[in-house]
Amino acid sequence: MALVPLYLSHWSVVTFGVWIAVQTLGSVISILDLGHQEFLAYEFLKIGTTRRPALSKHLWSGISIGILLSLVQLLIITALLVTGALPYFLGKTDVASPGLIRDAGIVLLLQGITWLVCTSVSGLFFRALAPFGHYPRMAWWGLAYSVACSVAPVSAVLLGAGLLTTGVVTAVTGLIIALPLYLDLSRLLRQEQIPFTRPSLRLGFKNFTRSLAITGRVLLENARQQGVRLLLAPLAGAAGLAAFSTMRTGANVALQGLNTVVNPMMPELMRFLHQRDQARSEVAFGTIWFVLVAVMAPATVVFQAVVEPLYGLWTRGKVPFDPLLFATLSLSVLVYAVVQPAMAVVRGNNLLRPQLLLSATAAAVVVGGIVVLVPSTGILGGGLALLAAEVVATFGYRVVAGQWLRTNGLYWPTRPFRIAVTSVWVAALAMGAMIVLPQLKWLIVSSALVLLLGNAWRYWQVLPTLATEHTLRLVSALPLVKRLFPA
């Protein structure tokens, strides 16, 4: 959020839109490798910490396949450059400069090389070390890499760099971070006694073949998440893409905040599910929904009320604010938060066919919605299509997760789920009311917060005792609470 106004102060909206399109295209091209890594992540959790030879065999076989996939990605990028297809993905209607297109192609190629060196292998190391309790350390490395590769390019832009120089600086920064990263990973692998094992191409290709369902799901999910930008670029142009992306930044921040709760819980949640531990599984579910009910829904309503003048300052007045689009994108994140426990059950158990089917359905809703709505409603149509897809996915994942839980002697926590959905409805109605009756904005906000806080109290009452005790221990350990209420 801090970087967008810096880019827009030194670049045109078109150049910024091309930069976003390049990052998005690179992410889509790496889908095969990402799906392979995610599939192996859950296989590593299944293998656990007691079968190190098996884990090592899967790890090194996966690395051999990951390197091959990265080379294929580079071939795809080269084909885009040679065939001249790249401009289509950059919003050809308003990108008139051949020099800008050439620079974008070089940056995309550098991005592919950086992925091969910095992410393809290290991503599997990260996932193999997660069962041994190293997820937090891996997350810190991920944060360091993200910060460095965000600060470095914007620093180059502030010094007057164009698209190509900025891309080179980003690639070099990633390569520099990779050196200490691999040294630390090597030390942790030795510490956990995970030795090098001769890769098995047969095992590697078997796992890769099974991971194609995950790849399909990730690809289709990207169509309703970040990949929607690829559809907007040719339909709305680079300027429209930049407007949509900046408008969606607040929703992306909320999404990342949600992931900081969900992702670290996955190893523990899968252990509880495999042990058929209903009480502790509900604690994990309840934690995610409590974040939605107590934090995300109220914050979304308040932010809708105050965001417009802040948005104008943030974008330097170059990108117009659309309150309805902003509310739609925020609501899609709340819907996504509701379904997270169900998605965790389905993904964590590698239920491949339901994942692929649900993602295909949601992607069809997004693509069809964008094609139909964007020509008539502009980028608002992209937001409406995303929201519709999230609703469809929520219903599907809820059904599949409930079936798996029943089959395995567990049950879906229906009452907490309904209370969480109620918070989403209250937030949606409040944001809609503010758009229709802006003169009553603060009355609407006050009323909505009273309802949301009351709903949060209802949710607290239905939480399992184990969850409330754990939450109270965490709160009582905070320095401010200790100071105000000394023992």
C-alpha cells in the first residue's frame, strides 16, 4: 500500500499497469511448479517426522522435477517473446511503445530465471521442513525476500529508473537473498537429519502427475484471484488494469492478513484431523472465524467509510475511486474468509477431484462474468464476477468438507459457521447502505458496529472452552494487559 503512490509519482499509469501485468503473467506461468510444491507440502505432512528416508526421497525427487518445470517456464517465456504474443497480455490497446513492450519481455525473462534459482528448489525445502516445526522460520525468510524484492524496485524507481532497470534490480536482489537462504536451509536439513537421496524420476513424475489436479485448481483459482488481471488487461487496457489493481490493494492486504492466521495453522490442523480430534479441530476452525467476526468484518465497514479521501491521496489523484467496486472487493475477501476452514479440510487431505471441480466452476463464473459485465460496466464487472465466484466456491467447499468430516467420524460446526456468515451479511448491508445513503454514513457505521460486536459476543459464547481458554491466555500474556492488570 505504501509503494503504489511512489510508483505513480514517477511512472505513468500505463507503465505501472504493464509492471503489474508482467508480475501477474510470471505468476501464472509458474502455476505448474506451484501446484507441484503444494501437493508435496501435504505429502510431507502425511509422512511426518518419523519416516525421514521416505521424506528425503520425495523431497529430492520433487526437486529434480521442479528444476525441469522451471526450464519449461523459461521456454514458455521465450515463446511469448519470439511469437510476439506478449503485447496481448499487456493491454495492447493503449501500450503503444515498442520499447516498453521489449523491456517488459526482458523483465519477464529475468523473473523466470529468478524463480528457477530462488524459488523452485527453496520452496520444496521450506515445505519439507514444516513438519519439524520450522514453519515460522521459513515464514520469516519469505517475509525477508518479499520485503527486499519490494523495496529494491521502488528504490530504483525513486532514483529515476524505468521498467527495464527496475526489473534488473529486482532480479539481482532476489539472487542476493538466495545465498544466505540456501545456507540456512542446508544447516536445517542437516540438523533434522534429512540427507541427500538419489532422486527417483519415477516417483517424481508420479507425484507430478498427481499434482496436476492441484495445478489445475491453482490455475483456475488464479483466474478468480490474481489472474483476473490477465483478462482485464485486453478488455479494459493497462490504465483500467492499474485502476482495478490499486482498488483491490486493500482487499489483498486483508487477504494476506487472513493467510497469516490460516497458513501457520495447517500443520496442526491436519494433525488434529488425522487424529479425529473434534475438540482441537474446532479450536482451529474457531480461531479463523473469530478473526473474521471480531476483526475483519468491523474493520471492513469502518474502512469503507473513511477510505475515499485517503485513496485520493494514496494514488495522487491519478486513479478515480469507485465505492461500489471497493465494497464488492472487500466483501469477496469476507466471503473467502468464511470458507477457509472448509478449504483447509479439502486441501489438507489432498481431495483432488473436488478441488479441481470447484475451482473450475468458480473460474467459469469469473471468466463468464468478466466477459459479459466488463464491456458494459467497466472494471466494476470484474469485482462482481469475483464476488459471485467466491459465493459459489464457499457453498461447494462447505458441502465437500462436511461430507469428509462425517465420513471420518467428525462433524461440521454449524452454529459457529452461521454466526460467521451473519457478520458477512451485516458488513455487506452496511457498505451498501453507505453507498446509497452517504449522508447517513456515520449513523450506518455506528449501527453496524453495534450489530457486529453483538454478533462477536454471540460467537464467543459458542466457542469451545479449549478455544476461549487459549485466547484468554494469549491476551493475558500481552505486555499492555500485564501492565494494566498486574497479577
